[in-house]
Amino acid sequence: MSPSLSATDTSRLDAITDAAVGMAAANVADLLAMAIEHRPEDTALVVHDTDSWLNIVLTEAYRRALPHAAFIDFGEVAADDVLAAFAPLAPGSLVVLIQSTSFRLEAFRIRIELFKRGLKVIEHVHLGRMPGVQGLHYIAGLAYDPAYYRGVGQALKTRIDRARHGMLDSGGEQLVFAGPFEEAKLNVGDYSGMKNVGGQFPIGEVFTEARDLEAVNGCVRIFVFGDTRFMVNRPEKPITLMIDKGRVVAVIDATPEFEAVLAQIRAHEGEVWVRELGFGMNRAFSREQMVNDIGTYERMCGIHLSLGAKHGVYAKPQFKRKDTRFHVDVFAVTEGVYLDDELVYRDGAWIV
């Protein structure tokens, strides 16, 4: 039987929660004002649940930041009631989704459908995967510094788009991109000129991939990978991937969990391709400051790659969309990143 909390313990938890709500409210207010360009008096609907501490904290933060918004507790109403609440919202209104897992609305692809209606969307998913101090990392990850995200993000995109080749130094191993890259895409909270406003938060990423996937060769050491449950898996020591013509051909120091990921990809796709090259920018996440949810950790400041043939943004002639199934994020030990012969990352930070 677990011991009950003392009055002192309860007081300490309350103090932590109060501080977390305050930090979250400040970060959310900045996101709303500077990234989403939504004013407190504008129409907003917040759909939330109460199944995790982080959910409760974020919901209260949005109550402070959006004093005129309507709030719906997903656990207290039917799915049809939620859908009905979306119906009267005019284009340009905001919907915030705060989810311990991911809201199930039958065949309704919630964010995509809301975007089709011209609504702004902020989506927080899988918050129940990030207990304790991880929740504080997540809240810190919501901080929005427009000068950093837009300035460094655009500078990275410019360097990527003009680069003729690149190299990732993962501490004793090098992965070479011996050709140009696809046009880089930004996820930095700047929606000017874009059809949709918002997406999944936290943000902070510039991503691309090699135009010719077979121009990717060498080795890379990875310290984290997304496992079969879409959770961050950190082996005791880095795993080395040997890559030939864009495919993983050998692995050193693999764990049973990583072998299961590779086996799953090979069973459906035959080979394990390396596709996305992600330049993560969110300084709240690092090799030391981690969260369990792979979709959140993907913003970590450093390089991540994807394994598997699936990538919805870049079409490649050797893949038919219906045959691609896997996009598994893996995170590289990142000692240095070079675009052409210029060093753009060192000591845990971008230097563009």
C-alpha cells in the first residue's frame, strides 16, 4: 500500500502546479499573440480532458490566456457534442485541443477537418505520456522566441536550399549527403503566406531530405529512437547505423527493441530507407532534457532522421504512397553539422 501524502508534500505539489500554470500561461499567451496572431477577445474554443496533470495545468493556462473562450471537457460530453460545437465557428476562429492521448471522433480527422473550415488550430497531444518533470520540459518547450525561431529558422532554410552537399558528424562517424536537398520546410510559428495557421505544439524544426536518397552514405550514431509504441527509447549506449545508398545495411550495438523496429519496417517495405533530415530547434529538449513522447521530442535541438519509406511532404519516384507505411524518428549524436563546407551546428546550438 502506497503511503499517503503528508500536508507538506501536498503543499509542495500545489506550489509546483501553481508555478507550472504561471509559466504555461505566459508561454501560451506569447504563442497566441506572436505565432497564432489571436487576440484574447477573439472567438476561441478549447477542448480538453482531465486525465493527466499536464492536461490540467495547460487547461488552466488557457483559461488565463483566453478569458472569453468556451471550454469543453471531452470526458463529460459525447463526440457528437464536440463536433456540433465546431459547426458555428467562423473562419479565423481558434480551436485548442488539449489531449492526454488523442481525441477519438470516429473517422473525423480532427486537425485536418478544422483546417478545411479555415480555423486556426493549436493541438497538444499525448500529454499523458509525459509525467512529472517531463511536463515542465513540455511547458518550457512552448516558449516562443520569434527572433530565434524565425531568424535562425529562415537562415537554416536558406543554407539548406542552396547547399550542394552536407555532412553530419556524430562523434567518430560521418554521414555524407553527397548532393543537394529538397526545399526545406519551416515549423517555426510563422504562418504568413500559408494556407493553415497552427498545428501540433511545441514547435521548432526545419526539415528536408536528400533529393537523391541514394546519395546518402556513411555511418551515424543514434542515441534515441522511436519504438513500436511511439515512445522515446534510449539505449544504454548509442547505436551505429551503416548506410549505403540511402538504406540501412548494418547495425552495431542494436538493442532488441531497435531490432524489432527494423524488422517491422522490413516486413512491410523490404528495405530500411533513410529519408527525413530534421534540424530540430527547440532548446527546451536535449540529450539531457527528454520527454517520452516521440512526436514532442522530435523538436529537440539537434539532428533527427527518419527510417522507412514514408514521407508525406516529399514525393519520390521509387515510392508509391500506398506502399509506404513507416516513418520512424531516430536522433543522432550531433557533434557537428556541415552544409557545403560550412559548420552550422556545434556545442548543442545552431550557429547560422
